[in-house]
Amino acid sequence: MNGADTAFVLVSAFFVMLMTPGLAFFYGGMVRVKSALNMLMMSFISLAVVSVLWVLFGYSLTFGPDTGGLIGNLDHAGLSGLSPDSLTERGGIPVLAFVLFQMMFAVLAPALMSGALADRVTFGAWAVFLALWVTLVYFPVAHWVWAEGGWLRELEVIDFAGGTAVHINAGVGALAAVLVVGKRIGFTKDPMRPHNLPLVVLGAALLWFGWFGFNAGSALAADGTAATMALNTQIATGAALAGWLAYERLRHGAFTTLGAASGAIAGLVAITPAGASVNAMGALVIGVVAGLVCSWAVGLKYKLGYDDSLDVVGVHLVGGLVGTLLVGFLAVDGVGGPVQFGKQALGAFSVLAFSFAVSWLLAKLVQATIGFRADPDDETAGVDQAFHAETAYDFTAVGGSAGRDPGGPPAAPGTAPRPSRATKVDA
């Protein structure tokens, strides 16, 4: 066992785990007050559901012995046959460390879709859809891309850390689900502004931090490949943030905080498949293109009429496509060129087609059986109260019915109570 590489992979797994709570904060600040807790829970439940499924059969289906290039078998169901002394084929890393690392990828992928469905699905139905999706969509696609014998790996499609398996996969799955579930009540008519932009920036920062484990950790060794991937991750993310803000300034006249956070995520998504195969200038190009194209793409939902609440399609699907396709030309060491671009396009659009079709069918199944969409009254009042019996913020003590200022003296007789700031919050 190589102790240094093992420590590197374990720490990277911890970084990737942090990305799911980071995503919860990122999405949670983007929704309205009445949906904030539900948005957090839609990410957190993935940590529970997917972790259990990964141990029961997910790891075996993804990385077990290949059955025709499409899926693994169940030889390792329940992690059967894996001991603390088992090492990976790539080098001196315990298989259990690799199991943990890849588990965190599987947790994050379906959580990414939750932002597209914000405000309007039942929590129980989301948990069921998540379990079905990760089993029937994520596990097979991850096998295609990363496992020995997977058909996209055998074709030499470049996807170092998940541009196809995670981001294109989740982005188009989210699109399929929103087409089934439908638009939010008041979409394009009522204000649906983010309720807490500092929370969005905090979430983006945690994602950015965790993404170094996501990308560099995929090298499975503390070596030059990991260093290249980490450096390119930073370069592309900064370039995408700048590109997004430049587009916003030209089109809308302002540099927004939400745009900065979204641009950073777009850059992280785009460099994920490509960062180990390009040099620093290639990473810069990928980042700038991702920032510009994704900033433009988030507006498509208004032109095409689909309600992607938090721009999962515009950032993850489009960003994943940008990185996966551009590496076909920008890959160094004689790899890039028309032939590699053709392989990248085949891989990207094969995953896109498969994920869209199966995700749409799964969403239809959930809708037809237990119901996916929340009751209109629950959606209008807020899914936090409907499904969690809680609210993110307690405004009852601010300017309460007795007119008492919290921590201060009672209101004088005959005076009006101080108005509550809750009335100023965009619900």
C-alpha cells in the first residue's frame, strides 16, 4: 500500500463529500424563503439514499466485472470480496478508499438535478426518483466512462472526472424531469428572486474548494497529473467567472453576485472532463468559453418555455458539453484533433440521449404512481411547511403581536407595534 497516495485519495473523498452540503447552500440561497429548507433537504437526502445503494449494489454495478461494456455484475454486492487489504489495480491504494471516493461522486450527481425542480415537487417522490435515477442512469453511465470494459472508456473518450458521467448526465436528466413535472405556479409572472445571496456565495465557495478533491483526486495519486488537474481547475474557474461577468455587463449592464457564483460553477463543470489533458492555456480557453456560453444558455428557459428553477441545464448540461467537446481539440501530446473530437461528441451525445430517455420515463413513472408534483396549495404556501413542518427563518418574534421588540421593553400603551421585517422578504 502506498500511504501517501492513500491519504491523498481519502482526503479528496472528504473534499467531494463537502460538495453536497456546499451545493445545498448554493441552491438553498437561490430559492425563495418558503422553499429554502426543502432545497437543503433535497441535497442532504442524497447523502443517505445513495450511500446505502452504493454499498448494496451501486459499486458492483459501476465497477464490478464488465458484462458487455454496458454494466458491471453483482459480484461485489454488499462490498462482497473487498477487504481492507484489497488494493486497486492502478496502484497501492486500498479498494475501500476508492469505493468511498467514488461513492461521493454518486451522491453528488443526482443532487445536482434538485435545483431544476425547486419549489414544486413532493419530498418523498424526489427521494424515490433519486433512488431510481442513480440506479438506472448514473450507475450504467459511470460504468461506460470509467470502468474496465466500459464502452466509452474502450473508445478512449476523455472524461477525467465526470463531464459526461456527472454533469451532462445530471443536466439532461434534470431537463427531462422538469418537462414532466411542469412549470412553477407564477413562472415568468411572479418575482422568484434568490432570497439569500451571501448563502449562494458561501455554497459556491464550498463547491470550488471541494472541486479540487473532485478533479485532482481523480488522479488517484499525489503526482503530476493531480497537480496539473488542480492548477487547471483554478485557471478555468477564474476565467469562467470573468467571462460570465463580462457577458452580464454587456447584455444587462451589471456585474451580479449571482452571476459571479454561477460563472465559477460553470468553469468548474467545464474543466472537469478536460483538465488532465490540456495545458494552462487550454484551461483558460475552456473557462472563458464556458463562462460566456453558459451565461447565454441560462436564458434559454424563457425562450423555450421550460422551467429549470436554478439553471441546472444552462450550467451543468451546457458546461459539461463545452468541456467534453473542447478537449477533443485542445488535448495536448498529439491527442487533440478531429478524430478525438468525434469520439468526444459520440460520448457526450450518447450519454445525453440515454439519460434524457430514461430520466423522462422514470419521472413519468413517479408522477403516475405516487405523484411527483406538489399540491398547488402546498406549492403556493411553501413546501417547507408542507413537507418538513419547519421554516428556514423565524419572523414571529420580530414585531410580534404584543408589539415587543425582542430584547427591549414592551411597547408603550396606545402605540402601534413595530412593523415586521418579514413583510419585506420576497416569499
